[in-house]
Amino acid sequence: MNVSAFISNFERLHGSGRAFSYKGLDASGNQVVLKCQSAPDDAMDLFIYADSDGSTGADADANTFKVAIQREADISAKLFPGVAGVWHDTDEGGCYIRPWLKHNLGHVVDFKQRLQPAQLKNWMLSILDALQRLQAETGTGHGNLSLNNVLLPALDASKVYLVDFAVADEANAARDKRALGWMLYQLLTNERRDHDEGFPVLPSDLNLGFLGSSAQFWRNFCNTLLAGGVRTGSVDWDALKERVARHAGSGGKSRLSFSVLAALLALCVGIGVWWHWQDDSDTVVVDRAQIEAQWLELVDNFF
């Protein structure tokens, strides 16, 4: 297939399964991803990427590929219109083009980014919400949930976007729970593991102190997901989402900040008392209500 007819300055992306994916620029200069079934005839780096089972993109049936990609386009349009793509028919079978997002959750692990409790909570809520909507609106599960398929506009973004719904099916809903647990496992251990190695729980000696008071919650939640709990049928994503939403997840930073503010308040009061004791000749009028209001405003703005 002539990829240059659709995008320019393209480069091959690895790990595209039975399809070939390329990043490039569309006619408007926007960064996009093109997914096609066959290798391009004008790529500078032309090779066949083999899946772990030995199959290649060229082996996939054209009609099956088209149905799968159109399913991906339809689901993406419902859940994440911002990254939904468009199918283009060609003599070689066609291609799918969607917007490009620079980062994914895999980069958080690859770059050894330190997790923040609030950030982790936002990511999990966003993923759980997407899985709940996927199940409610299409009756399917993702089926290929991984760190690489959860996109981020930026590494510090709170909202995520799920992609690659080509294998979404009813039978996959139950598998998504374990897959989400395996993703969380990698985020918490800060170690990339491309294939689920079947660990039932997080290592008991894993230090999650960087999550502050949230550490035990995330350990328990990850172990719950890893346990799966269902082999077929639907998953109660709402219950899992509510569990995460109820968790305060303040971590250690907020506790420390509040302690600092409390110490400053005590210091100011102490200075005021000392100053009043040093100068008995002057009458000092203190508007207690005004001072309390100012401190409340300061604390509220600080957090």
C-alpha cells in the first residue's frame, strides 16, 4: 500500500500486532497514526513485523482486518471522539487514520516517573469509566488492554484515552479486569513487563511509601484486580470506580503541607503574644474573627 498517498514524513511504529502502524503528518500538518494491513511499497525501512505467535501483518485476512478496524473506529467515536479515526478504502484493502498522542502509560514506567496519588487516582477513574461505558454501550470488553493502549496528551495529564478496540468482544470483558490489574502492577513496581506473568498479588516487600497514606489502598486495589473474580460475563466497573472515587488519596505531601501551615500559625501566635508582653504600655486590639477568616482563606487557597 502507498502510505505516502495519505501521510508524509512517516515512520514505522513497532508492536502493531497483525497490522502495520505508521506515524506521520496528514495534509493539514497534524500528527496522525495510520494503520494498514499490508506493508507500504515505498517505505525506507521495509520489513515484516512478526507477532509472538509467528504470524505477520501480510497473513491477516483483508476482510477480517477491515471489520476489526471499523469496529475500532465505531467504538472510538463513541467513547473518545478526540482520538477516533477514519477508515479509507483503497485497492490494497484500506487503512485507518487517527490523531496521534505523544505519550502512553508505558512511558510513565519507561521514564521512571514518580507516581503521585492524585494522578494515579485520576488515571484509574478515567480507565474504569471508559471500561464501564464500553460494556454498557457496546456489551463488549477491550480485550487488548495494556499500558501502550492507554494514551496521554501529556505525562502529567489526568484524562486518558483508550485505543485499539479491534478485538473488542463480549468474551473479553472479564479479561479486562485482570489486564487492568497487570497495568497497575507495572505502574506500582515501576517496571515494564510486556506479558502477563501470572503473579496473583503485588510483592509483599514492595515499598510503596512514595504514595503516602494511599499506599495500602493501592496495594489492596491492585490485588483485587489481579484476582480477576470472573471468567465470563460482565464486570461491575461501577463498583470499582466508586471504590476508587471514595478513596481520599491525599498521600504524604498534603499532610506535610498542613503540618507546615499549622507550625506557621503557631509561630505567628507565639510572636504576637511575645510582642504584646514586651510592650505593656500599648493597647493592642485584635480582631480574632478577621484573623481566623484570613487563615481559613489561606488554607483553602493553598490546597
